[in-house]
Amino acid sequence: MAFLDWQRLSAMIRKEFRQQLRDPNTLRIMALAPLIQLVVLGYAVNNDPKDLRVAYLDLDHTQASRQVVYDLANVGYFLIHRVDSQDALLRDLDSGAAQATLQFPPGFERKLARGEDSPVQVMADGSDTNSATLAVAYMVGTIQSYAGDVTADWRDRRGGPAGGAVDTSSQVWYNPALLSRNYILPGVVALILGTLASSLTVLGIAREREIGTLEQLMVTPLSNREFMLGKIVAPVSLALVDAVLVVLVSIVLFQVPFHGNLLFLFASMIPFLLAMLGAGLLISAVAKTQQQAQLLNFFYNLPQNLLSGFIFPVATMPVWAQYVSALIPQRYILEIVRGVYLKGLGPTVLWPQVLALCAMEPPVCLCRYT
């Protein structure tokens, strides 16, 4: 007996294509849902600093302190207002009127002019960790930049080096503007494809069982592997079409830099889609109804999104969570997509991730739908 009967398999594939394409709900999911999700998440999910509220108390009242405030205002990330006392400074921080505060001590300019260290107090509201981290980083960087200019002037006027001065030069590769959109949107592309792939197949067997056509298929000459392959081929093809759409939208509409090879990117998506489709078929085979299938699919996708590295870096997770993450296809496709988009990486670097996805392929020949 042949491993596969191509006539039966092609008939099953044609049947699946017709069933998918004539279902209006499937067409809406395919055509609109990925694009809507990409656009909404692309505009809504943004960690870039913007309009960070900063209160400052100037106890020095000199040109140096005013220049630092002026430099901060020109950074473009801060909304700065002045307070007249330390109590008002703390009150603004407590009430949320300020996300960060800045206090210049008396003698700030005089110490800088002498080449001495002049402490400046920066406080931030840690209840919003992302905003606090960004506010402190940008404020400290701006202050140090100004202090560096003063130190250089002090050195030039005295004709000798300022003691202990360190000249640092920094570069940011792959995302020089530090735009969170360039990091998040490639992850959103992978997230959408994974959700779409599992959604297209998770109702497959459950629907067949619920409407009674599964029994009709069981009496046909179809083998288990032909049935499963027929269920997979159509969704993979449709998901790849959506992959082209979302990648184009991310590049054209959101101007996310793309430095890699499109052919390698789409080729690496195939084992990922097959892994997600295989999981969807497994859920569909276990569930007795479509409602159960949808619920199980939700509980399958939620930990994937949380543990894949899309929201939290894998390296910061507990050790047990990192081991669990190693079993999640979403993790590897995220590393591939971000590497191809931002770094221009190819198979010579990303082959371990591709190999891991290939190892997660569903054993179609062993699957049963009865």
C-alpha cells in the first residue's frame, strides 16, 4: 500500500480549500483580522518616551541650572514645570503631577566651574517602571552631556586635563533611533501568524464531528495521514498569503527597517506554521465541540504569548520558565523575524532556531482523527 494516495489527498485538499474559502467568517479572519491587529498594535503599543512630566527645583538660580533645564526641554520627551519648594516637589511626585523630579543644589554652577563634582538629585515614580527608567536615563544623560561640555571648557581655559574625566562614545546598532515600534512590530507579525494558523485549524475536526461529516469521511478510503495532511495544506497556504500582507504592511506603512532576505523569512515561517497547525489539529481532535476547541486554543496561545519573549525577555524569566519557553514555537519565530528584520541575519546564524521549529513538526503519519 502506498504511503500516500495523491488522488485522495488532492481531493481532500480541494475540499478543504472550498470549505475555508466559502465560509464568510474564515474570509473575514484571513483578510481583515491580521491587518486590523497589525495596525492597531502598531499604533497603540509604543514604549517610546513621550510627554514625561518632570518637576524641578532650582536652588542654585544660575545660568548653568537654567541651561540644563533648557537642554531637557529641547530633548522633546519632557513636559517640564518648576516648583518653589521641596515639599511641592514631593507632592507633585506623590500625586502623579510629575513622573520624575530634578533638584539643583546651591553651588551647582560654582562647583562645575571649578571642575568639581556637583551632585544633582533625580527622583522618579517607580510605579510605572518603564516611564521611570526612560525618564531617569534621558535626564542623567542630558545632565552628564552638559557637565562634559563644562569640563571640556574648564580644561581648555586652564590648558591641562581635568582630573578624572572620562570621554565615552556610544553607538546603538540595528535600531539607532531606539524606536520601540521597530522592535515590537516584527514580534506582532509573528504573533498574528501564530494566532491565525491555530485559529484556522482548531475548528477543523471539531466542526466535522459536530455537523456529522466526520463519519462520512471515516467510511472513505482516506488514511489518517491523508486526512491530516489535507487539513494542514490549505491553512498553511492561506496563512502564507496573510504573511505576505502583514510583512508588506509593516514595511510600507510603519516603515520598519528590513535588512534581511524575504525568501529566507517566508521559508522559515513554513515550519512554524506547520507546528502551530499541528497543535491546532491536536486541540481540534481532543475537543468534542467547537466551543471547547476555541477555549482550549485560547489557553494554548496565552502562555505562548507570555513566555515567547514577545513581552518579557526570556533571559529575565525564572529558569523553569526558560525551559518551558524552549518548547514554544513562538519563541523561535520571534528570534528569526527580529533577526531578519533588524539585523539582516540569515540561515548561517539562525539555523538553530529553524532546526528547533522543524523538530516541532506534527507527526502527521501517527495522528488519528477517529
